[in-house]
Amino acid sequence: MTMTEQTVPPALSGRQTLPAEERHAAELAFLAAHDDGPRPPGWSLTPRAVVTFVCGSEGRTLELPGPRQAKGGDGPARFVIAPKFVGERSLVERCVVTLAGERGLLLVGEPGTAKSMLSELLAAAVCGTSALTVQGTAGTTEDAFRYGWNYALLLAQGPSRQALVDSPVLSAMRSGRVARIEEITRCLPEVQDALVSILSDRRLSVPELAGTPDALTPAAPGFTVIATANLRDRGVSEMSAALKRRFNFETVVPIADPAAEAALVRGQATAVVRRAGAAFGVDDAVLDALVTVFRDLRSGRSAEGWDVERPGTVMSTAEAVQVAASLGVAAAYLPGGDVLDLMPGHLLGVVRKDDPADHARLLGYWDGPVRRRAEDGSAMWRRLWDLRENLR
């Protein structure tokens, strides 16, 4: 599973990318006016509208009822909500129900399956901001989940509310919003466990401020946490059983439909090349071949049912987007050559980054499915077979 993107060219935004709440501001404003059903405390949209925002309106044109058109201000009275996540709607619905119950949500899956983007979209729709984010690393400390200090003020006046520096999690608790924690299993276990009491007691104490009203911060209604974790990181910093019990786990898997993945790769790559200031000029046939290679190597079986030796690296949709974008940039800025000639080299860069033995596996794929498709008369695969030497 993964997502689609709607981007704003840098000339309009002044930035390379925009957060989801700005990128899709018009849709969020429309959905807030369109659905006036019950909302959990602190939510910007109804749960039903959050699902529609992430999954789209399935091609239907949504229309504001007459009385609510005025409420919508200057925004459009009709809107087709674009899908932003390719996958099972039921997964998104379970995620939304988890958040509505103010329970922690943990999105797990292979790298490149858009866990972070789904987290961002959900946070933007639920509370209007995806910015309250902690990036988990081996160097992340408890301060990122709890609080820190402005040491100049601390030395000048001692512990005080003014000297306290809120973490993104504490800010989310105070305001009743969603805190996001990326790659939680990259954090050391003792750092992760700082979340146990926060998610169970729904409050955070500051012992240094004992005896003052600021010594205890209760979570405002609507506060919850969305975390992500890569399955490839399992065992790096394994979560404790106590922390696992505070989360509902949802697994985000690769896209099942080849056509949907190809369409997504084209859309994402087009957006990247647009941000680079050019038009995307890679043929659909080249993109289809690229996506086919990724899917075959990812699954260990070709579309025809032939066995394929899987490389150790993850052949994710996100990596396919990057290769397609590179081909698009090359077509725009290095004209005169055939971008298909560049594909084997880019694939080798993807495959070989984790295990040198994966080079041989890619060559084996060329000697297997690529050769057999070439022998079956496909001009595209014949050309790719002729480019085998580019893999050395």
C-alpha cells in the first residue's frame, strides 16, 4: 500500500514540499463544511470525513447542502476528493477508529510502503497539523518524548514553566492533538519506555516543578500517538511488552494491483520532475517494465509464475518512484539518449546497496524472466536483454 500525491510547484510555494495540511488545505476545509456529523473531542473532521480524505470519494462529486454552502465561505461548493492512499479502505477505517478511541496507533511494514505518509495524512485530517513529530534514531533521548530545558533561563531563575521546553509529544498533550513518532524501534528501549506512562496515565509529570500548577500536565481530549516501525528493524531496539500493549498494530503491505502501482509511480515521479522544473517524459511502456521488475524481485515470482531469487534489499514502491523520477530528470535535462539505457544502472544501484551478492541475483533475473520475455518477442524486453552488459 502507498499513497498518491498532490503537489504544488516550488514557484507557487517557495518550498520543495508542503505538509499534508497545506498541500490539501482546500479538501480539508471542504470536508469540514461537508460533514457536520459527530466528531470525537478535539477532531477537525468527523471520522467518516477522515476516511474520505485519505481514501478519496471514489470518483463521486461531493456537494455542500445549501445551508452549509455559506458556512463553507469562499471555498468550492462541490469537490471530488482525490485518493491519497492506495490500499484497503478497511485498514484506514481501523486506523481512524483506533485514533477516535484515543489509543496509540502503530503502523508497521516493510520500508517504502508509505507508513510515514499515512501517518501524516491521518494527523493532518484529525487535528489539522502533522508537525508534532519526533524522528526516532539511536541518538533520540527521553527529552524528545517528555520535555527539555532552556538552560539560560534555568540557570537564571531556576525551574519554571518559562524555562520548560515542550517536546512534540507534550505539545500534543497540552493541545489535544496527534503526536507522530517515526521509526520508533530505532530509539533505545529505555527511551521508548518513556511513552508507557504517557499512553497509560494520559498525563506527564515534571518533578522539577513540584508544588506548582505546572508539575502535572494532563492530556487534553483528542491527544493520541501515531508511531511507525519498519519490519526490517525488528530486533534493533525491540519494543517492550508493556509498550506494545499501549498500541494497536496495523500492517501496511505493498500494493497488490500492478496497474495501481504503475499509476502511482507515474504520478509520484511526475511530481518530482515537476519540482525539478521540467515535464515528465518517460513512456508508459518503460514505467510498466520498471514496475514489473520491482514487483517480480519483491515477490520472488514473476508475473508469469516463474521463480525469481529475491534480493536481500527491499524493492519498495518508493524506490521505484525514485528510479522513475531519475529517468524523468534524465529525459528532461540530458536529452538525446534513450532513458531505457539508464534503467539497468539505476536498478543495480537499488539492488546492490545492502548485499553485494544481490548483484548476482539481479543478473540471474536478467538471465531468467528478462531473457524469456525477450525470446517471446517483446521489443521492450528484448531491448532490456541487450542492455545486460550495463549491469556489470
